[in-house]
Amino acid sequence: MRNLLILIILFTTYSCKQENKISIEPPTNKDFERAQIFSKNNSTDSAFYYFNLSKNAFLDKNDSIGAARALVNMAFIQNDKGDFFGSIETSLESNKFLKNENNTIAKKILTSNYNNIANASNSLKSFDSAIVYYKKAIKYADNNEAKYICYNNIGDVLISQGNLKLAKVYLEKAIHADSVDNYARALNNFAKAKYLDDKSYDPLQEIFKALEIRNKKKTILI
């Protein structure tokens, strides 16, 4: 009975796959800014429409970075709506505009695109592909926090594959995240991996700590 309770808590606390939205700075335009407003209000259809208009406006000005930025946001929306194949296709299209770019913003977009492709692949249960793309995201990540996000995601995939010992290696890196939200996700996954690898291990203290962090953040946001 105790083991059943632990498993229920492990798999129902909250989703441990890190969200796609890694912060990306300008370029921008009026359509992009309008799309952001719709996105913040969860009007995703309108947001997608204006991100597409924004992409076209960027292309009219030969702004490849802007077009890539608009496309990655479109890919995020497709992923959130469950259009995983479409999301992967849009992220790959975004990457095409970054072939000749080697600046900080381009690297952020590439990191987000590869993370998005990996998340979509994970949702499609293409676990090997997901790991490949998470590692590509790490390659372009320009800060440790972005890497910790990917380490957590790789750990999550490895748990799904039953490769628990390697999952723990990645998750032990992921718990160094500075963001409390990223830390909570990684801690929950780390506890899950340790318990599934050794049923005598008691993960409840770590699980409840991760849940407490999440609940505190919700309280602050309200």
C-alpha cells in the first residue's frame, strides 16, 4: 500500500517536462507585440495568426532573426495544442533562417527550437530522437540555466526508457538550477528515478518539497 501511494504521488504531482519558453529578446514588430499580448491572455489562435503576420513582415525586411523568432513562437503554440508533427516542422523551418547567424539571439532561438523539437518527439514517444535534440539544445545554450532545463528533460526521457541510472546522472546536474520552478521539476524527477531504481528508497520528503515549492509559486502568482 505504501509503495502504491508513493507511485500515485510521483506521477500525479505535476508535469516534469520543462516548458519550451526560454526567454528570447528582440527583434520585434507591431504584429509580434500584438501576438505576445494574445499569447499572455491564452488566446493562442489569435497569437498564432499574428506571429505568422509578424514572420511575413520580418521577411519583407530581410530580417532572418525576426522571422526565426516568430516561427519558434508559432512552434510553441502548435506543441501546446498537441500538433507535435506540425510543431517540429515549424521549428525546423525556423532553424533554416539561422544557418548564417552566430550571435546570442540566434543561439537562444536555436536552443528553444531544439528543446521544442525534443519535447514534441518525447510526446510522440520518439525517445531516442528526443535525447538527440535535447543534446543539440545544450550545444547552443548560452547559460547554465538553459542547460539545466535540458538535463532535466533528458532525465525525464531516460526514466520513460527505464534507463534509471543514467537518468539520475542527468538529474543530479539538473537540480543545480537557480530557478525554483526548474529546481522543483528536477527534484521531483530525481526522486522518481531514485525510487524506481531502488524501491527501498523513500522519495516522499523530496516529492513534498518539490510540491511545496510549486504551491508557493502559485500563491505568489495569485
